[in-house]
Amino acid sequence: MATQTNKEAPVIDSIEVSAYTIPTDKPESDGTLEWDQTTLVLVQARAGGKSGIGYTYTNPAAVEVIRGKLAGVVLNKFKGGVLSDGYGVESYYAVGYGEQA
């Protein structure tokens, strides 16, 4: 079970987002569609001089959704924190506070 390691976390002050299209070694399929590349969307959040990353495999259009909608919701409105899994692995997360968007 993950535990919180810092209760007084700083507010998220910047979000950077980028997309990377990576070719596959050979065409892949799930039985309904076939593709020859995969797109990874990467988000880096900064707060209090530290940064955390998150990523997903999705359409590059997600970059504009994050920049245009998500960033405006979380910047200066969410506190970041660190979770520890008890095995030395720590993960960055965001906790909302104050007014709802």
C-alpha cells in the first residue's frame, strides 16, 4: 500500500507536454485494426523545484487537450505530493484543493 511521504507539498507551477511517434518493428494488430507506429504522450509537471512525469499511448491530439484544458485546471490549483510504495519506489501525484474548475 502506498503511503504519503510529504504533507506540505508545493503547488504545481508548470506543465510541459510532448508527443513522440515511435515506429514498430513490424505491423501490429489487435484483430480489428493494424498499425505500424505508436504515439507516446509525455507530461512533465514541476512544483517546488522538483518534477514528475506521466505518460500514455494515445493519439497526438491529446497534447492539445492537455495544453488547452488540463494545464489550466491544474496549474497553481493542485498540490503535488510523493507516494512511496514501501519498496523504495516513489511516485509523484497531484491533489486538488480550493475551488473546483
